[in-house]
Amino acid sequence: MTNKTIKIVVAISGTGRSLENMISRENSNKCLYQVVGVISSSGSCKGVEIAKHYKLPLYIDTFKSSLEIEEIEKLREWLNNSKADYIVLAGFLKKFPLLNPWKNDRIINIHPALLPSFGGKGMYGAKVHQAVSKSGVTTTGATVHFVNEKYDEGQIISQVKIEITPHLDFESIGKKVFEKECQLLPETLNLLAEKKLPLEDRSVYQIKS
Ligand code: GRF
């Protein structure tokens, strides 16, 4: 492990595909992050099985809209013990509490479209790709952004763009986008580890697809 390596905790709610992708790249010598724990808003999703398979520390909570102070403190303590530098929301469908010291620039989310388009409350998974397909746009992609109190509205850090034929079926869009997400998220984490992101002028870093 180099001293550039950052520790990340990944928060999930479902299949954990992004989690698995991040873990699978950890042994490459280009990887500058290490997954040190998983937070799940469901005790029975596939992502939890992945966390158990890799023997990662696991934190499960329903993340109902109004977390009690004790629950917040329990989560903070777990995160402190994990020594996480960043919290990465990857398919996490609830509001993540903006805890010190991670709030502002240490909690990031990946969204499967080019924000600020096709984002916001209720826009997740297939719903995003259905809206993209219906709209007839010819460019979509994925976005990594800092998390703030509003769904998908935090500062955009990086994006990847892909060309699609207008009204391509949503399943095909989802497949193409996820392939690129598998590149975007690890590359963004590496650049965060190297302190090359976010870009100083707050412009959006575009990865080559
Ligand atoms: C990805 O498409 C990501 O953009 C979004 O959730 C999906 C990953 O969730 N935020 P999962 O790994 O399939 O549960």
C-alpha cells in the first residue's frame, strides 16, 4: 500500500455491482484506494452477501428519514473505527447523514446519467435509463459528485459521456452506462487519492471513454 492510498467505505442498498467492481480492481498496481467497510440500508440485499464474501466490516441500518441521535452516533463511531477517508454511495437509495468530518468533500455518489439532467429524488436505477430513452437524447453517461442535503445536487467532480441512438431501449442504455461507471468510479477515486480532483476551477473532469 502506498501512502497515497485512501480508505473508502461503500454504501449500498441493492445488488452491490459497483462495490464488487471496486473490490475487483484493488489488486491492480494502479489502484490507490482500499475498501475498508460496507454500509447497507438493507440486511438482505445481494450487496451484503458480497461484503460478507470479502469479509468486510458491515454496518446495516434502515436509514429511515429521521435517524435518532443514538443511531447517528453509532454510525459515526463505526465510521471512525473504519478510518474511512471517503464514503462512496454506490447504489445507496436513502439519504446519507452528512456527518463531520466527511460532509462537504468526503462523501461522494455515483449517478447513472449526466447530472444535472435526469437526477433528483426518485431517479435511480432503471427509472433513469427509462427517462433517458423516452427523451430521445443522443448522449448520456454517468456522474460522480459530492453529496449535499439535496439528492444529486452536490458539486460535480467527474463524468463520462456515451453516445446512444435516440430512444434506444432502457436496458441497453443501462448496460452501456454501467460498463462506463466501472471505469469512472475507480478512476475518480484514484485521482482523489492523488489530490488531482476536484479540479481547482471546479470544472468537471471528463474521463476518456
Ligand atoms: C449504479 O448504476 C450507480 O450509478 C447507481 O446505482 C447503481 C449501482 O447499484 N447509483 P448496484 O451496485 O447495482 O446496487
